[in-house]
Amino acid sequence: MRRIYGTIILLAAGSLPVAAQRLDGCPEHETPVMFISAVSGETLDRGLRDAGYTLTRDALAIALGDPRAEVRSLAALKLGRDGKKANLASMMQAWLAERDTCTEAMMHLGLSTLVSLLARDAELHPGGQWRVTPFQACTASQPPLVSLAIEQVTDPLHAGPAVRITARNETAETLAFAKTATPTELFSVTVLGPTGAPTKVPEGQERLYQPIGRDLGLAFHDHSPMFVPLPPQEDVSWIWRIGDDFDMSAPGTYRVSFGGRIAYLDTTACSNTASVIVEK
């Protein structure tokens, strides 16, 4: 099983003893505590050129298999910051095969950077809006790479209606998935009220579905997708307090569905339509 790095400690490149540090910031000898240094773009470029590589995508893909661990790290970081979808497959393959502990973590960091950039697809977030525009039609790709399922659940910490959204890898390969704070940052949601009409977004929440203006700033919401490796036939899920984002004050049965294009995987995933019952 691959290690998952949920927390990465960033240090200035000069904060570790020089003698114990590789060019990529990793310690020369494995230690119980993992420190990953913040490698500057200048250091990346110089290190890769000194190792004999040009900075083209094809050359960097080859560098991912270099016998020197620090070179593999630098190549992964460079490709991640490049933000190109074409880099994803070679980076995933290299990360899955990596056996050097610190380089594996560096590759994870590179993948996190890349997936975070790719998940902010301009078509899904026009003008930098936080959430994907709701009430969009969805037609799933065939065969499906990722399936979506939605079901009503009880959140013990929340009195209002809540649902669980589950994304499942339907392929035979590990996928690079972007996990966000809420699934509405990745998928369009449709919420139909008891009368069958679209449910309104409460006042104040609508700004999440609008282009970000200068007056809104960036501090009120964390919009940083996290790289989650999704092995075959495994899933990742969210508990979403749907009543916070849509007006579900009237009792009755609501119909909820999710879906949309996952640009970095070249696929579209659509959920079932779930019945969410709101009692008086």
C-alpha cells in the first residue's frame, strides 16, 4: 500500500544541515521524521540541467526514472508545477514504482500540485468561482472510469439534512483523484424540491457560484484540492450538509443528484438520483 502524506512540513532550503541534505531537500539517510524542503524553481532547473536533462516534458518524463533519487524528485516537482494534464500518467507511474521514501513523498507533493491545478478547470470554475454551476445536465462516459453514488445520511453533529457522496474507481488502475472540501467544487449538483422545482441557493451562498470579485477576497473559503490516489474498486467520500447550501426548509421529499466532467481524467461521472426526506 502506498503511503499517504496528509501533512507536509515545508522548510526553507537552507534550514537543514547542508551535509545531511540532498539537492531536493531530502536527508541523505532515512530518518524517522520526514522533512520536505521548499525547493525553489531556480534550484529545480539548475539541478535538472546539471544532471544532464533539458526542461522539456519528454526529458523530464525520462528523468522520473533516473537512478539518482534526488533527480527523480526534482523531475516530479518540476512536472507538477508545470500544471499540464499530459504529465499526470507518467508521474503516477513513477510514484507507484518509487521505493525511496523521501522521493516518494516528493513525487506525492508534485502530484498534489498538479492535481490541484488541474481540478481548477476554467470550464468548471469560470471567473474563479468556488463551486461548479448547479443544475447542469449530466451524461456519464461509457465505460465509466469513476462512478458516483449519493445517499441520505444522519450527521450526528448537524441537525439539518445531509448526504454522503461516494466516488468509486471502476478501472483496473490507480487513479489520481482530487479531493476537495465539498463535492460541489468538483461536480454540479441538482436539488429539486417537493414540488419538483429547482431548490434555491440561500442568500449569501450564491456568491460561491459566481465569479470571484475583488471585494470578496480569498480568505473565506479553502479551495485547495488534495491529491488522493484511488486504487481499483476503492472509493473516496464526502459527508455534505446539503441543507446549508440549498433552501430545504419546507418539509417533503427532495431529489438530489451530482455529476460533471472530471477534466484531468477525461471522463464524466453522474450519480443516481437520491430521495432526501425532510421532516417537519
